[in-house]
Amino acid sequence: MSGLEVGGLRAGYGAAWVFHGVDLVAGEREIVVVLGPNGAGKTTLLRALSGLVTTRGAVKVGGVPVLGLAPEEIVRRGLGHVTEERGVFGPLTVEENLRVGAFARPWPRRGVDDDLARVFTYFPVLQAHLRQPAGTLSGGEQGMLAIGRALMGRPRVLLLDEPSRGLSPGLTARLFQTLAAIAGREGGTIVVAEQNARAAAQVAHRVHTLDAGRLVA
Amino acid sequence: MIGQVFHGLGTGAVYAALALALVLVYRFTGVVNFAQGELAMVSAYVAWQLVDAGLSYWVALPLTIAVAFGAGALAQRLVMRQAEDAALIMTIGLYVFVHALAAQIWSSALRTFPNPFPGGPLGVAGPLGVVAGVLALLYVVIRHSGAGLTLRAVAADPRAARLSGIRVGRVHALGWGLAAAAGAVSGVLIAPVVFLEPGMMGGVLVSALAAAAVGGFVNPAGAVAGGLLIGVAETLAGTYLWADLRVVVPLVIMLLVPAIRVRGQSRVRA
């Protein structure tokens, strides 16, 4: 079964639609990249999927319709979202940030410690800073923490908004290698919105371009 | 003089408990709850009814705290949730409603409330001990429980908390419940000192607002220190300078807050 199915999606702020009719299907263990310049609507597309903006159409996560639900309920149905600004909890420690991510899972939350260990295999640097307030991490480390936190919720679909932002080309390449490993081992679907076409295209199973409110294959 | 200081600390403990309640609501839901004193007043009536029914004070107190927790959470769910954009106005509406409801149920007649603590300077250890216990309990819940973790996540970044699957509305209700529980302690502690009546928390609220301001409305320890400071300052000013001066003390403290607070906060942040 498909991880993410989007049909005829329209989304916008207030009365103005930013895009009109986006269709997108992404299967399990797939990385789908949505390219587009600044202002093309990539961020709005991801926000629409997680219920942060007004939306019409159909969105299914693992076959379950989620459109119209509150963001926290959509997350609880298996859609993780790492926003452009990362949104780590600055005063909380790295470990606390990761544990918060597990609240996306239904009761009873078993295996949280195993999941922590798994996140450290992808991002060893987080383990080194476990007791440190997240606000003291570098920008790149905060990005890793945000991805790790989303993984703690065991998402079926993981949305990443410009994960390469602020990273050097070398670090970007390594991050995408890690994402490929995550998609392969966790079995979920990863949707990446990116400006950086080269780094993303190397690991992507499919690349779409968002242009003038339409998704082009 | 020493006796007056002890007496002031006793009153200060009451302010500290209500200030703690104000800080909890502000820090976790971003609003100053003007109805906090009225919720505490109702809690004092609940405690009075329980003691009147024959329960011991030390059974009635925890029961009252539990009832207050539920009432606070319920107030958030039933009232505050309806108008999150106008939260401050809603708390004033809640103030008026709870006040009128209490006057309707218990009338405005003055009632006496039993004082379980011995008189004299050492009696002050009782209220201080109760407030210290509440502070310790809150610390454990907020720093070392899963529920406390959701509270701190929501306070740090509500949208990121939402995107981590936290049901922010329920967390806000939890914050209101904890605050009402802390506030209940102030109501029960002040009731033997003033008479039990619907307007009993008016003056306490003003002092507690000033005390909360000392902690910048976000720092629990600062709010407790502010409460004790104001309690002592009021007593000393009222005894040695001029009885009516008591009323002015919280306002003077509020004016001095920028000077006191900046230092206190930088120490906390370091």
C-alpha cells in the first residue's frame, strides 16, 4: 500500500489559493523530492499536508484520510513534519526533545528507549549532547535533532522542509545519505522540499517540480 | 521586629502560593489569569464545607487541592477554550462569574475558618511548610514526569509541540489544573486570617500579581521570593510606618520590578 496519496489538493491562506489541484503519490521506502524556487509554494504544500493551512482535496497517510484533522491528530496518524525553522525546544535537553517526539505514538508507548538508540545510529552527534539544552546546538545539529524527534513518532510519512538549509555541500550530501538509509530501514515514505536540486536528486526515487502552483513530474 | 518579620512571612506564603498559580497559567498558556484569586476563594469554601462536615483539616486540604485541580482544568476546557484570542477578557469574565456564583451559593456573610497552626512567631512554619511542599510537588511533576514534559514543550514552542503530536488543548487544561491546585493552598491558608467571604481574595490577588511580576511571570522561584518579600514589606510598613501603607506596598514593588528582576533573571539564565 502506498504511504502518501494526495489528490486534487488546493491550499492557501484565507481566500487566495497558492496552488490548485496537486496530485502526488509516494510509496513505502521511497524518497520523493519536490523542487522549486523560493516562493513556489513548497512550504505551503507541506503545511497543507499536515493541516497547518486551509486545504481542499484528499490526503491519505497509509490509506487513512487525514485532511481536515487538526495538525496534532494528523501527526498521530503517522505524518511527521520537520519544518523549515526546525522548531526544536530550545530550553529542553536533546534527550527531552527526542522523548517529546514519542508523544505522536498511540498508547502504550513501548520501545521508546530502543527508538532513541536507533536515532543515535543515524545521528551519533545527538548522543554526545544528550543532556545539553537543544538551543545550544549548532544549526545543523538542530536540524538533525528535529529529524530525530520526528522519527521518535515512528511516522509512516516524513515531510522535510529544506533540510539542506544552512549546511555545507559536504554535510548536505551526508544528510541525504542518512535519509536514504532511514527510508530503507524504517520503511516509511520521505517527502523532501528542496531548492538544492543536485544533492536531493542523488537519493530521490522521483523528483517533482512545483511551478506556478502546479506539480510537474 | 523579628516577630513582625515572621508574621510577614506567613502572609507572604499565601501570596507566594497564588503568585505560583499565576506563573503556571502565564508560562504554560500565555495569559494572566485575573480569576485565579476567585478560584482560590471557591477552594477555601470547599475546604470549609469539608471541615464543617467533620473531616480533619489535614484530610480536607489534599481533597480540596484535588477538587481545585479538576475545577481549574474544567474552567480551561469549558470557558477559556471558547475564545483563545480574547483570553485575558475571558479571565475577567470568569472572575465576575465565579464571584457571583460563590455569593449565590454561600451568601456574602462572613464566616470563620479554623486555624490548624499554633499562634506566635513559630506558627508561621506551618504555612511556609505547606507552600514549600506545594512548590516541591510542582517541581517534581513539571521536571520529572511525562505530563510535565508536554507542559514544557508547549511553553517552549506551541506549534512544534503540535507537530510532535501533543494535544495542546489538554496540556493547557493541565496547566490550569496545577495552577488552581496551587491557588487553592493560598485560599485555604488565608481563610483563617481574613474572614471567609466572596471578596476575601481581592487584596491577595493584587499582592500576588506584584509577586508574580518579580519572577517576570515565568519564574516560579522568583514568584515565591516575591511573595515572601511583599508579605514582610507590607507587615513592616503597616506596623512601623503607617497602617494604610500596607496597600501601597505591592504597587511600589511592581514599580521596582525592573530593577529587581533583571538581576534575578540573569542569574537564572546563567
